[in-house]
Amino acid sequence: MTALGTDLGAARSALTSACGDVADATEADAVDGVQPALVARPASTPEVAEVLRAAAAHGLAVVPRGRGTKLTWGRPPERADLVVDLSRLAAVLDHAAGDLIVEAQAGTPLADVQRTVAAAGQRLALDGTVEGATVGGTLATNASGPSRVGVGTARDLLIGVTVVRADGVVARAGGRVVKNVAGYDLGKLVIGSFGTLAVVTEAVFRLHPLPAARRVVTAPFDRPEEAQRLVQQVVQAQVVPSAVEVDWPAGGPGSVSVLLEGIEAGVEGRTATTRQLLGPDAAASPDPPAGWARYPWADGPGRPTALKATFALSGLARVLATARSAAADAGTAIDLRGSGGAGVLYGALPADADAAAVAAVVERLRAVCTRAGGALVVLDAPPQVEAAVDTWGPVPALDLMRRVKERFDPERRLAPGRFVGGL
């Protein structure tokens, strides 16, 4: 969907001068059903800057893309003239093992970063919740997994970032030393902004040592109240969990899994304590259970509706119970999985669920999450569901977010409409 009056021939010529790798978009390049005209594949931050300058000069709406693993998250863009494909920016630029930092380009798969730093006995504590996910895509969507209980999310790990604004100006914030937090607000702004403020091209993260030992203690539950009791016992104890996961598939009993990491002797003692906390049915294993660090919709057929629920930990039982009862009342089913210990759950409704049924589930679950101090977001959904539900729900800071968008992208050319409130 290209803006009226755009001279694509002139735009293509300018883009080709900027990076040399420009092609007509195909159906595979569509952004959640919106067909772009062109795809540019720059290979460096300066080339990204030149591409965005050329796009600005020709009034093109731009959608940045890593490997496309989460390109249907959020709302479809109002228009997408140009996809800026960052897959050629795929290098780990530096790994300063002594300083526990790594610098990588935005198109680098998280798995490649992990392989690089693992050689020095280190890790980037960002879970690869989607196969093939890149550094830039993970930052743009603020994706996280089980590790958020122990070390937080990308906002806690990012110490430096390089971005390119819609007008082609390169901006840098932070630094390559863990204690340097100058300009950290820029990192906070772009994380979770779905590519609507700037194009991330490089990022610097702090690392953690790989643990010498790890155990996962898992206990079953049948009722939401039991899940909350188990989670709270672990969180309030002295076992220092790295992750506290809740998994409740639609077709079976639920489970609470606790990841313990550290030196062998310490992990052994904390494992014994955790088994006592979780009761006689708790079992320990060196490996996490199936589905660990994967969203509950990852293996479902078609395009399921993907939900993200956040809430105060005291609301876990209410959220679990409401999700199940709302789905049953609507004649559908819901799979639930997430970091119960951090007040985050993800839900998956079947791809063929009726749009009205999904809307009913969203309305009831959102009300409970809001009362519990959180929110409910529809991350992804089939087109008929996207048209029937409010993706983001109430956003108290929307006016402030609009002012930030106006400052960074006054012409609304970066992924317009993908984020909350049509940003």
C-alpha cells in the first residue's frame, strides 16, 4: 500500500544509491497483510541512515524487519511503502569477556550471540522465545521469557544502543561499560516501540556467567489457587529462583516449574528446599520441561490468537481462573504459559476460534488484569479477530507517547499505526 503520488521509480533509484540492494517486494514481504512496494537491505548503520534519508525525501512509509518472526505482532501498519530488511546487519561486533559485555548488530540472531559469548562461559540472559529471533526484533517487541524473574527484561540488560531516526539521523546512547548509563532513556524508549520511533541498528548488552549447575523442580497443580500458593511460596522463600514458570495447557493439568542456578553445592541445597516447598509430588530434573521458553501458541496450527497478560503476583489465581472460565463460556479453549513469578502469562486461543468468542475472552480477562494492576494485550491474531478486538486496551500514558512519537517521527513514516493508539 503505497502513498498516492509517490514516484516509485525515483524512489528506487535513490534507495539503490543508498545501499545497492533494493528489490521489488513480493507477497512474502507483506507486513500483516499490508503489501509494500520495495525492500531495501542495507549492510551497515551508515547505509540504514542513507536509506531512511532517501525514504524521507520521497515520502515513503518504512517498516523495519529483522527475520520477520514477529512482524504480525501489534496492529497492521496503515501503510508500508518500504521494508528495511536488517538481516545483513548480522555480526557480533565485539565481545569484551572481561567486562561482561557484548555488542551486536540488530539483525543478528540471538542464537548467534549466545554461541559467541558461550565460548567464554557467558550468556546473554534474553530467552529466544521465537526461533530465529534477532536482537533488533527482540528489542522492538520487548520479548522476554523465563529469565525475566532472575535478571529482568531487555530494559535491564541493554546498556547502549545505536538507532537511526526517520530523517536518517544516527543517534547513540549509553556506552560499552556497564556503569555508563548516559542516555539510557533512549534505550527504554525504543524497547517495545514496535519500530515506530527509530530503527535500531546496534545494541550493547551486559552479560552473565554461565551457571556451573542448574536444576528444574516441577510440581503439578489442578486449581488456580494452588498454582498461586506454590508460586508465592517459592518467590517468598530464600531459594533465589532464576525462573518461576506456570504452564496450564487446555487439555491437561497445570505445573509450576522453578529454575535454580549457581554452583553445584548451592543448587543442590536450594533444590532440596524447593522440593519441600512444592510438596511431595515435586520432582527435580537437570533439564527444563517441554515448552520451556516458548510461547504457548508456538506449535499450534494456523495463526492462533496470542495474548499477553500482566498483573500483580497476588492476582495470579484470578487471572488463571478467569482465562479458563471465559474461554469455556465462549465455547473455546485457552493454553496458558508464562513467568508466573513475575506476573506475566501468555495465552493462546485456537486459530479457528470465532472472533466474537475471542472478543468475549479478551474483555473479561482484560478487566481482571486491570483490577490486578496490569494489562492485557493481543499480540497477534487472525485478521478477523484483529478487526473485532481492541489490541492494546486502555493506555494511561497515551498522550505522552504521542508527544514522543511527534518528536521522533513527526511525519509518521515509521511503521505508522502498528503501536498503541495508532502510533
